[in-house]
Amino acid sequence: MSLDNPTYLVSRACPTCGASSSVQETSSRPPGEDESFSALEKSWFGFFKTKIFFSYNRCSNCELLYSPVYFSDEALQELYRQMPDNTAGVSEGNLRRTQNRYLKELGPEFEVEGDYLELGPDIGLLTAGVLPMMPKGGLWLFEPNVSVHRALQKVVDGTKHVISREMTDFNAVPDGTIGLCAMIHVMDHLPHPGEIVRQLAGKLNAKGRLLIVTHDESSLLARILKRRWPAYCLQHPQLFNKKTTESFLRSCGLKTFRSSRAVNYFPIIYLLKHLLFAIGMRSASNWRVWGPTIPLRLGNRVTVAVLDN
Ligand SMILES: [Zn+2]
């Protein structure tokens, strides 16, 4: 894409309420919208690079924190084609424990009545945890990254399933048939979250639940790190807190059933490394030793929602 071609950026209204009046809250210096596409592209590919992100404004009407200028759908497709693995360094065991904690938020007696739908299952860590909760029913797995499809296939072998790379059109799924729909760290990434979540709401059956994990922009970590908070990045066109998650879900025909701060399992060294990097000690990124693991509430939120009838 040419540097002087501005079509890689588009203006956005608030994804929850459609208002266009908002007040800037944070941005990189300079903000992403003032950078060339090649600078944005370089910053896109990882945590340990010069940090650039688009201005985050707070909607004057509903208080959602979102970027009023963001990548066009075409530019975004191009960038996601080479998305890096952002959990490198955290063992699969710790990722699995973290994901299983998310499922506990559904309650001890919860069983999936109907089919299961997941957006962005990656290698199927959460999917594996859901299988024992499903007495019957099939799986709809929408994963744009084709390179993980084989690993995902192994997890669901023996259960009726569809694996698709589709991420915007869910017409293949019959309405009212889904008992559980999961989106783990997906909603922050969607350029048109309302279009997606409204479709998914239509797929839920009367007892269906939606399980969402998002970064919490009102968390202590976000307030301490300010513009160095890792979730302020080019991959996140909006960021939620407890209240704005609820109003967003309401705009999609859903109501919050449960909301809590998520526990994530991390090696202590991994955390220290990222913290030191965030405050400017770049050499820390070269550490390759992992020590003991601790559970931490690290600025993520788990939300369980149901249909708002
Ligand atoms: Zn709004």
C-alpha cells in the first residue's frame, strides 16, 4: 500500500450506540492515525517493537472506549494474514488452566444444551474443556488461522463438527440452536463488533449462554501502566470495562448474567519481563528462563451473557 494513500484508514462511529461525539482519552505519541502505513505495519507485528496505537476516545453518549479512526477492512485483512502468536513463552499447561477457569464462570451445574459455537478457538484449548460439558450436540468452530486447523481437528475428532475460516457470516448455523457460544479475546479485535454479536445472539437457544473474555480498560494494571498498557494496541479497535460491556451486549439483544475479573496463570519471570519492558528495560525481552507459576487477575474480564427477553 502506498504511503500517501489514506484509504487504509476509515472513520468509525461508536460501535455500541452509533454516536459520533467522543473525547480523546489516550494515544501513542504520535497517534497511529498520524503515522504512515509502513510504520503501522511494523508496529503491528509484536509486543517488543516501538509502540504505536490509534487514539482511543470515550463515547460522549455511552462511554465506550474506541478508536474513531481505524484500519479499513481491506487493510486489516492484509495485516491479519501474518498475525504473530502472542502467547509465545506461556506453556500450553498454563494456557489450559487459564481457559478452564473461564469455563468455571458458567457455574458448576452448567451443561451445553444444544450445539457449541466458538469464534477464534485457535488450537482448541477451550474447546477441549467444553467437550466434557456436552452430553450431545455438535461443534461450530470459526478459526481464520488455517495453520491451526489440523491441531483443532485432533481435539474434536470423534465429535460432530464444522471447522471454518469464516469470521463475519454465520448463516450456516441454524438460528436458535446454540447452547454455548464462546469468544475468548475476540471482541476487542472486531472492527464491527455489533454486526457479529447480533448475529451470534440470534443463534442462541432459550437456555444458551455467551462466554466472553476481554481486556478490562478500567483495571488497575491499565491505570498503572497508562499508555504502556499492552492492550492499547493496533489490534484493538475498542476496549471494554464492566459497564460498557453490559451496554454493548444490551445493544445486541443480550443481558449480562455474570461478570468477574479473570484469573490467568503465568510464570513469574514472564510477567517480570513484560513489566520491565513496559517501563523501558528492553534487554529483559531476551530472558528465556521460566520459573514458578502464579494465578493473577491481570486486567481481563469474563462475562457470561444470556438472551434479553
Ligand atoms: Zn456510544
